[in-house]
Amino acid sequence: MSQVPPPDAVPSPEAVAPDATPAADPTAPVEATVPVEATASREPFAPVEPTVTAGSSAPADLTATATDVAADELAFDVDDLPGGALAALEAVLMVADEPIPAVRLASVLALPTARVQELLDELAAEYRGDHGGRPRGFELRLAGAGWRIYSASPYADVVGRFVLEGQTARLTQAALETLAVIAYRQPVTRGQVSGVRGVNVDGVVRTLTARGLVAEAGTEPTTGAVLYQTTGYFLERMGLASLDELPPLAPYLPDIDTLEGVDRANGEAR
């Protein structure tokens, strides 16, 4: 026959172990049970599974932990790489498909912007063959607000032959001529461009607009015709920092004043 334990042997509610889980109230919100100290001491890659209510955000300490891990994984010193910071900068510029601002390069290389600017100047001088070095077939240019490596100007004929004979030309001759008129006489209307070229350019202008080389720039006050100008992407593709660097071709084109009556004669309004 079993014996009934004495009253003092039955554990009281206060004596229940602290990790014992009482009956949950179904109406009470569920809270994360992982203390901050415990989370901070975990291994960086250990899975953390806090219990949070639907729609609530994760605890701030967990987000910080993930950020710290990512920062540790990306930490490096470009000066320790073969060739140092200069070679690292050159490697980034070689794969860039658009001009990169010095500030962004500084962020990628984890270097001060002032030092990156010094490295850019040093690299550009090296490509030019300054200080007794051998000139390269490419050069480092400031195009717009960023830096990019381009083929050097003295080799334009050789590069052009390769592009035209070995690859498909990206723009037709008509498109290049139209783009030149817009670049040198902007802002201009389609009618004014047609007056210079002697042919209708509506389709060509649409193509240049679709490719992002030209864009609308308001309307002509008298006729209401749409004005067009080149874009920042045009400068990037041409390797120019500004329109002031365009070659002196403009004297061979008629002034806009000469073309004032073209839009009126054509009745262009769009």
C-alpha cells in the first residue's frame, strides 16, 4: 500500500524551478524569450530563432549581430594585396562598365577619398607615360562625375577599324550625324536638325532618345516644338567630362538663328 507523502514534501508554487513553463494565456502576446546577453554571447553563425508575433520586427540585437558578421567578412586592407592599393584601384576600374565617382571608389577600397584621388592621378600619369614611362594604349579619364578607363585618343583610327570591321556598329551614320548636330547646337528641335541634315530625322531622334543619348529639354517658346539636348549618358559614352571638351566642329554648322524659321515652315509642334 502506497504511502501518502507528508504535506511538507509537496513542492510549493514558489519552489517550482524558474525554467518551468506555466500554462500559456492564449490571449497574451508572445514575446522573445532570448535575453540580450545570451544573444550577444552566441556564435556568429549559430541559428537564432526568437519567438515573435506575426508582423513584428526582429530584435535589434539580432540585426546588429548579422551586420557585424557581414562587416567582419568584408574587412580587408588593399595595401596588403599584391601591387597594393594602386593595383586594387586599377582592377576595379578595369571591370567598371560606367564612370565611378571617387567617393564610391573610396568606399569599395576602404580608403580615404583624398588618398583615392591621389591614386587616380598617379594611375592617369602612369598611363600617359609621364616621368619617363611608356605611354599606354588606354587612358584614365574623368567622364561626367566619375572615372573610367578609355582607349587613348591617338589610337582612335585603329580602335575604330576594329569596331567597324570586327563588330556591328552601334549607331548608323545617320544617327551619328543627327547626334552631332544635337550635341553642337543644343537645345534644338527636330525641324532644326532636319534643316541642317536635309532629311527627316524623326525616326533617328526617337532611336537616340530610346538609347538615352538625347532627351527632351522643354519646348520652343514661339512654335511649341519640342527641344532636344544630349544627356549625361552621352558624355559617359563619349568619355567627356563636359560639353566644353567636344572637338571644335561647331563652326561648320549653321547657327540656330539661321534655322529660326524652320519650325514655322514645317508647322512642327511636337
